[in-house]
Amino acid sequence: MQFLSNPYGCEGWSGEMARRIRAFDWSSTDLGPIDSWSTSLACNVQMMLASPIPMVMLWGPAGHMIYNDSYSVLAGGRHPYLLGTPVEQGWPEVAEFNRYVLDTCLAGGTLSFNNKELVLLRNGKPEDVWMDLYYSPLAGDNQQPAGVLAIVVETTAHVNSERLRQELTHNLEQRVAAEVQARSAAEAQLRQSQKLEAIGGLTGGVAHDFNNLLQVIAGNLHLLARHEPENAQVQRRVTAAIAAVERGAKLSSQLLAFARRQPLSPAVYNPQRIYAGLVELLQRALGETIHIDVQLPQDSWCINVDRNQLENALLNLAINARDAMQGEGVIRITGENILLNPDDCAGKSLLPGEYVRLAVTDIGRGMSAAILARVFEPFFTTKREGHGTGLGLSMVFGFVRQSGGHVEVWSEEGRGTVVQMYFPRSLGEESHDTEVDPVLHTGGQETILVVEDNADVRVTVVDLLEQSGYTVLTAEDGDRAMQTLLGGVQPDLIFTDVVMPGRIKSTDLADWARAQVPPVAVLFTSGHTRDILSSNHLLSPDIHLLSKPYSPEALTQRVRSVLTARQGCP
């Protein structure tokens, strides 16, 4: 009867490996045809096939491999190639170890290994595995060792589990202490964040009222200058006063930036394009004794930001770096594409994901821990009086946070400072700057409805627009404006404050305007927009906003450009 032709009810004798062993051409090996196998070889193969434990026989000096069904699973992608193959050829990555096993057992010895660590390529790539291995000699018909029986039990899962358990329990006191320290740091960060939020709410409200006051002052100063064009003394004083208003407007803008209430017009940009347009301004602002070292990746990801505000932020950081190095040295501006996992986001106001990190580094005098804790507070500065407002880093903080990012500062006394800004990666189509045709004339004969709750501002706006030839109607809030519109008045443009008392909001007036045929143009104005016009103050392209305070030229040019865009003519 042919070898293994009758399983006699034994599952292993009728399994996959029994069929493969019968079908294999053993005549090409030292073992010879299967029908001529020695009694000892045949009996040992039958014993091995019947076992549910992973076993492999290494027969003869070359160690030709014969194994059971359980071992075929353990062999992974090497099965069925291993069948009949010399063991050193079948597992070349552990050939030296297997030669040692063969030499030892064919000399009558036995071997055992507990949790033996090996690196195997079972499925085409290296993997660390652990196994319990038991090797015994097998006798031939002449009673001398003719082969090796190997019992192979993989313990990788057990070893990994045990290592994980040891890792989890190792240095428990240190881990608890680290957790307590991390919690304390997080609580301190939360308190600082809440403190900055509270300051931001206060400064944002103050800046809004301040801008209305500046608008009244600026409007009346410009009107006064127009009434006294020949009076040199009046012109000189008005010019000085307007310069002071402009400084106040800049201060107010910085406060709004910190409070995250400045209106942003974001677009998708590659950081390399932004730096290319900024390099000349940076070098002029920093001076010849400062060298700027720029390291930006060629394949930099795009970000969705307000380009002007990002350029202002980089300029502010570069000027701070120059001052920290007393006007001489190297300022490094770097960018990199990074992937933040949950651990990286701990303590940051960010979600895991893809970001672009822009950093400005100096090797100046650095800051102490006490100063570092206050760097984002508005009006906090270490510069001497008259050389800094203390709003530069506050503005950077507000802009980055408003753009959905995060900013952090590392500094050490005597070693310098690194300011890092994180911006979420944008997958949108990159924006291309377009040239805006200049407004050739700023007057007109159209009808404009001015909606403004501040009477002083309203009066100056009316005077400025009427002097430019427009017919001006007024309303002191949204409710009265809507009554006027529903009463049949058809203005060419609605010029409305964003934040006003009453049930009808400025956005309701804009909805009415869009619904008309043809649509009525709308130009918003505000000291700050809060979140009425946009999400997180990010303005969409179809919203026109003139921020207070504004000059007569800015007002008339913006009114003309909005009207021209509505009419669709040059």
C-alpha cells in the first residue's frame, strides 16, 4: 500500500501536508522516492503529521524539511516552498543557527530555547519573533541519529504582552509624578489662555469704541482741512492731528489682532511665494548688519491665511529678533511640513493633522522664564520706553489663533529665542494675485443710504459723500433703514455699520439688497466685525468691508469701486 494512502481516521494523515508530502518529487533529494523511504523515516513522518503541535523534521546532513499542518501556518509566506528544502536554504536569515542545531542533534545532543528571539522574513519583510524551540535527534533504521525533530511554539504575542505589562508597571511612581506635572502644566496653560481670552474680550470692545471716536475725529479734521485750504496754520495742525489719528488707528488694529477680531481675507498661499514678496522689505527694515537665512522646503504645503497679516507677523518677529541681537547677527526663518499626532497636540490649541510650521530664530540675549510667561500679554514689553508698544507678539498670537493655528515661544537667557507658528495645511487651489485696476474717479451722482447709529460718524460721512457729488439718505439703525427701503426708496448702494441696535441687523439689509433686481450694492463698515459678517472674522470675497477709521479718500474710492463692480463697467 502507498505511504499515507489510508488515513485510518487520523486527521493529520489526510490533511494538506500529507497530500503535499505524497505529491512531492522526493527523488530529487537525498531522501529518494517516497516508496523507498526507510521505516524509521516513514514512522517519524506519520507521528509528526498526527500532532496538533507545530513540528518540523530536518532529515539527513542537509536537513531537508518535512513539516505538519500546524507548522505550515507558522511558516507564513514561506509555505509551501520550505517542503523538501534544506533548512539553511529555507531560512537563510537564521542559517548559522540551524547549522548549529543540525550539528548538535546529529551528534546525539538535544537543545531547548525559551522565548528565543529571531528575525524572520516569513512574509517578505523582517519581523522580530520569539519562540520556544525544542530539538531532539531522530534515529534511522541503523539506530544512529539520522535527522532532527523540532517542536516550534511561537510566543511573540506572549512576549509582547509581557513587555507591555512590564512597561506599564515600570517606574510607576515616576509616571504618576510625570502625569501630575503634565496636569499642572496644562492647568497653568488653561489659566493663561483664559487670562488672554479675558484681556482679548476687553481690548476688542475698547478698540471698537476707540475706532468710532477716531472716525469722528478724522472725519471732522479732513472736513476742516477742506474748509480752510488756504490757511497754512490750520493745514499744519490738521496734518499733525491726522498723523496722531493714524497712529491711534494702528494701535487699535493691533489690539483687534490680539483679540482675534480683525477682519481677515484669507486665501491659499505657498509660504515660498509669501517670503519672495517680503524679502526686500525685511532686508530694508532690518538693516545691512542683519543676515537673513531662509530655509523653506521646495515642496512646501499650502496654507489658508491673510497674506498681509502673515507678512506683518513675520516682520514683527524679525524686528524683535534684530533688537534682541542688538542689530547684528543672523535671523533664521524656517518652514517645514509636519504631521502632528495626538501626543504632539498636548498643550496646544490644535487637532492632530497636517500643518506647516514657520519659525523665526535668533541667537540674541533670550528671555527668562518669568518674562516668557507674559510675552503674549498686550502692552507687555522689555524694551525701553519709546521703543516698543508691547503689541507685536500679541498681534502675532491673535492672528495665528484666528487663522486656526497655534504659536509657541522657546527662549533661554543667553541662547536666543525661537517663535514657531503652526498653520493647518490647505488642500485648496493656490491663489494667484491679480492686479486691481485703479479707480480713476471717486465721485458720482448715485444715491447712497448711510446706516450708522453713531450720530457724529453719520454726520461726517454724509458731508464727505455729498461733497463727492452723491445723493445721501440716512438711517440711524437697521429698523429705520428697512422701513425706508420697504417704503419704495431704491438706493444704488447701502453703506452700513456692522454692529447696530435694533431687530434688523446689517446682514438683513444685505439680504434685502441681494434679493433686488438688479441687486443693490452693499458696503459694510465697522470698528470690528465680531462674528456677524463671517465665521471667525474670515471674510468671503463677496463681502466688502471698510474698516474704521478711514480717510475721505479711502471712503470715496471704496464706494466708487463697489458701485463700479455692481455696474460691471470700467
